[in-house]
Amino acid sequence: MGSLSETYSQNSGLIIPLEHQQAIQNGTRTNTGVPGASYFQNRADYVIEAEFDPATCILTGKEKIKYQNSSPDTLKWFVIRLYQNLFKPESLRNVEIDPEDFTQGVEVTKLVIGEKTLNPEKFRYLGTNLTVGIPGKLFPSSSVDITVEWKVQLPKKTNLRMGKYGDGSYFVAYWYPRIAVYDDINGWTYDSYTGVHEFYNDYGNYNVKITVPEKHSVWATGVLQNKSDLYTTDIVNRISKSEKSDDVVEVITADDYTKNNVFKTTGPLTWHYLADNVTDFVFGVSNNYLWDAAGTVVDSKTGRRAVVNAVYATPNGKGIAEIGRNTIKSLSDKLIGVPYPYPHNTVWEGNGGMEFPMMCNDGPVEELFEKVFVTSHEISHSYFPFMVGTNESLYAWMDEGLITFIPKAIELESGNKNAHYYVGAYGARTMGTIYDMPLIIPSTEMTQGNYMMQNYGRAAAGFYFLRDAIGDEMFKNVLKEFVLRWQGKHPLPMDFVNTLNSVTGKDWSWFWNPWFYEFGYADLALENVSSVNNELNLVVRKKGKFPVPVEIKVNFEDKTSETIKENLVVWKDSDTYNVKKKFTKKVVSVELGGNNIPDAFPENNVYKF
């Protein structure tokens, strides 16, 4: 391995952060986009027992964590995430919460590391992090058991990716103390949760038992282990049917509640779930939600099936199971080409749209296109950031940009001809303004407004035009290879770029720099336009930084028109593109651009003779 400057020179077309250069030098990353020979990843496995009452919104729990240090470093402390500390009055936040939801955060009543019980009075809290020393340190290739007991009052009125949805129903997320990520780039990650930016978690196994009041179901990450102890025979049989059938199965209906045909026993119910190698665990609780389910084959080689569950309280929930089933089928067979990684995905009717391993919290919508958009978007997150563990906190665009873009094919199939609206929306709203921050800037530095437009709009537009440049099949090849290389691992932006370059055999720095790493905008202009004896001559000049496709509409005297299209690759080595074409009819005007081609100055895009 050469020096850092030599490492940089091998990728001189892009600005490579020093920490990534150092990772290549250390052998944990490579210039080709595959994990390095010395790549490491720590993990934490959780055994959790919790009690939750949706009436009071109080959760109590105890957990045993086995933390494995696979790094070459000796760890002297742990960083423990306590996300519900967001609701402490003094916490820094960039979102609004209802004042009635102010609490004292997570009350850690017991913390044992190894054999030593730590004194809560000596805990050091900073934002939503708790930092504690490790008795005796934790050496490389060793593990330690951690025991935590805690209590937390969950919000009753604020619905921030989770919350209370009517009497008896609650979606519970960010609810247990968890160990932060220690990686090859930053060591411990200290970003505090302030409400807007999302998360970065390690992989682990979860063995979770949740006790709730009688007549309340629990849907969760993982596979339910004791359904026969909880549900009636009718419900159990319908669950089994949904796992084997492509048809939509009504697992729990309103009639089942009326006839008391849901639960097998009375009294509090304990639900036991197991989830392997996931980055988080969430659950929904309800005593009135209906449940539809639909399954499909997601791995044609093995015949493995997966199920999409829709649990809901309003009529808008109808049809979600079918949309979800079609989504995981399309993702597995066509859009990504890697089988859907989990046994199920449960779409909970709550608010907004938020993804979790094997679960989504989606608000009810009436319009079909919106249903398809929200459902396919959140389920598609199963690949990014869950199957592939991208860092949502720092690089939200890696998952949100891809997942805003990839399932648009599903929306188009549903009849939504305007599925790629985000390209024009980004161009019209923020492109080229001071708020149009380069995507490589950490997402934690963005506020709600530009966070959404940058990480969803600009990033999705960038991937949209990248596909245009390299072709649909090659884009799928790149995407599939990236997933296969980094499944269960934590890639950085440069790992995607290097995978793109290695799979295509080309250097795409000329495209990647402006769209993802720089300030700028798209602006194409018409120059030197002439038409003599029906021969059209013109020059298209790229005046802005962002490369976009060329689309020229040529209008004729007889009210007909013809469109000239050219791939954006024409801008790789030149800022001008020449058109010379003979027609059989008189040209009266020329229009440059298209609906999904942003342009900061459209006034220089029209020429009339």
C-alpha cells in the first residue's frame, strides 16, 4: 500500500475525504469499492423483556446485550443511545414537539457491564447519548455482557415517526437503550438525535418478549414465536394461509373483534419475537386494527416466500397488502434483482412514512398513486439502509435518494405518468440556491427544509440522470453488485462510487462531482441557431455545472414537430453539442428542454424564426 497521496491520486477525479483515504491505507476499504481485507464490524445482540401499556404510554424494560468487539482497538467506554431523551425539556431539537410530551427521558435504573454495577449518579449524558466507562476495558476479539433496566414515558401527542393512534393503538420505536456504532471511519459515533436526521445502527440478533394488556395484538420486527398460544385457531390458520398463498388473506376482521374470535386467552399477553441480523427492533400495539396479508415468492431459486401485512384502522388500509406484495416481488425479480431479505414486512397505519426493519409506519391516504408511492417507498428501504447498512445520519441521500428513485417503476406501472415529478420539483424549488447544499455535506448539518429537498429531491434526480447516462441494465448491475458487496455492512459514499466505476469500467467523476459534491445548477442554452433550406444548425451549450440530457423539440410550419434526444454523456469532455440535421419541412421554432430536465434559466431555451 502506498502513501495517502498515492491513494488519492488513483481517484484524482473526486475529492476523497481524508478519513476514507486513511481507511484505504488501513485496509478496511478499497479503491474498487469492495470491503477491504481488514474491514471490521462490531455487533450487539439483544435479549429484551418489556411491558407496555398503550393507555398510559409507559414502557418498562430490561435487556441483556452481548457486545462483540471485532475492531483492532481496545475500547475504554461505551456510547449508549437513549433516543427518547429528545423529549427532555433541555434537549436540543430541530423539530416541534407538544409541550405535554416533555418528560425526563429514559430513566436508566440499572446498568451492569461485565460483573460491575455502575453508579447512575456518575453517568455522563450528552443529548441523547449516555457515555460510560468500560470496567477493565474491552480488548480486540473479545466480548462483554451488558445488563440494562429502564423506564420511559413515551409521547402521547407528538407523532415523530412513532406515537399514539387512537385509543388502544401505539407504534413504538426508539424505545430501548442501544449501543452506538463503532466503525473504521469515526470510531464511536456521537451524533445526538435532534429529530430531523435519521439513524445509523449496527447489526444484531433480537430476542424480544413484549407484554401488553389483554386483547391487544403486537406486530413487530422479526418472526412471532408463540402465535398458537395467543390467537384463536381461526386466526392462526389464516396466518399460515397467508404465508403460502399469493392471494390477499383477511387475517383479522371487524367481525372477529365483534365475535371475540381473535385471542385465545384473557389477561395480559406476552408476545415473543425473534429477528436475526437486523439494525433495529420496533413494534405496534392495537386492540382494534384490522389485518390483511399477502405473500409471494421472493427467491425463485429456493422458492423462499415473504409476506406483506397491512394493519389498519381506516378503509384506506384496504389494498395496501396487495401493493406491498407487488413491491417486494418487483424489487426481488427486477428493480434490484436481489431477493427481498426478510420473512415479512408489516405496514402499520399511523402517520407520515417511516421505515424500520420489517415494518413501516405509514399515514392513511385515499388516492391510489399516493398509496403506491408511500407503500413502495418505505418497503423498498428494506434494501437501503437495512440490508445494506448505510449511515442515514451523515449521508441520508444514499438511502433516500435511491429509494425515492428506484420504486418509481412501480408507480409508473400503476398508471402514474408523473412519477418522476421530484426532478422538476427540485429544479424549480431549490436548485442553485444557497440552500442547495452539496450532498456530501453531512446530513446532520441540514435543517428540515433543505434536508428533504436535498436528500430526496436532488439525490433522486442525480440517480435518475446517472441511470440515463449508463443505461437501465448497467444501472441495475451496479445496484445489484453494490448490494451483494455491502449487505450486512456499512458502506460510505465512495464505496458506491468505486463500485460504479469498477462495474462500468469507466470513471464517472465528471458526473458525480457536480451532482453530489458541488454547488451548482443545470443550465443548457441554445446558440448559433439557423435554418437554411430546411437544414437546421445549432449549438447547445452547457452553461451550468450539472450535466443533463439534451432534448430539442423542432416545430414545423405544418404544426407538427420532431424531437432530437441525446444522452447526457455528450458533456463528458465538452461544454458544447452541435446539431446539424436536414428536414423535409420548414422549421419555425426550436425548444430546448423537457419536463424532467431542470434548467435554471429556461428563457435561453427557445428560438423562433
